[in-house]
Amino acid sequence: MKLKLAFLAMLIAQTAAADILVPVRTIRPKEVITGADLAMKPGDILGALSEPSDVIGQEARVALYPGRPVRAGDIGPPAIVERNDLVILTFRRGGLTISAEGRALGRGAEGELIRVMNLASRSTVTGRIAADGSVEVK
């Protein structure tokens, strides 16, 4: 029984020795995170990120405060389309491709869905942001 308790205590001690990432300054939403913005802090908090490569180059989705852990939901890929940007709307079906100019009604990164107003018809459509900043309508 004592051996089991000693083994359990050893496992608990090992999990408490993990490091987590914390900001060294206040990072506002929409700011891209650099290596100089982060530090390692001893601790083991559920959901906290510990790999700098997972965070560096990402955009803060919420305000990140010094000393508080960075969680996966707090960051995301940087936006390539801003609200009110002029974008190209593209519709593809088989061999048919239709393009039109639109105005973004939101902001987002590659692969995210945003609403866009077609400037010619004034109708609002939803599409997925492509790597080049255009919006593909399905």
C-alpha cells in the first residue's frame, strides 16, 4: 500500500513540473504575437499552451494579460481580410466561374466564413476566405 502511495505521489509531482506560456506584456486583440511577447512559467494548468511554436505568429483573439496562461481559444491565425475591405467574390460550379466585386462585412483569416455584400446587386452572401484574400461563395 505504501508503495502505491509513493508511486502516486511521484506521478503527481511530475505533472506539476510542466511549463506554460504567459505573455510578458498586455497583448491587445488583433495583435500578432512575437517571441519577445512570451515567457515560460512553471505550472500545470488545463488547456494552457506550452509550445512557443504554437503561439508565435498567431493573432490574439482576446486581450492577453501578463502572467496569465495562453489558451488555444485565445489565439488564431492572423486575419487577411478586414471589415470594409474590397474583395473578389468567386463562384465556381463545374466549368463555370463567376467573379464579382464585394465589400467584406466582417474580418477573418484564411478558411473562415464571412459575410460579403455584392456591390453590383447589393445582396449579402456568405463565403470562405481563400489564401489570396478572395472569397469563394458556395
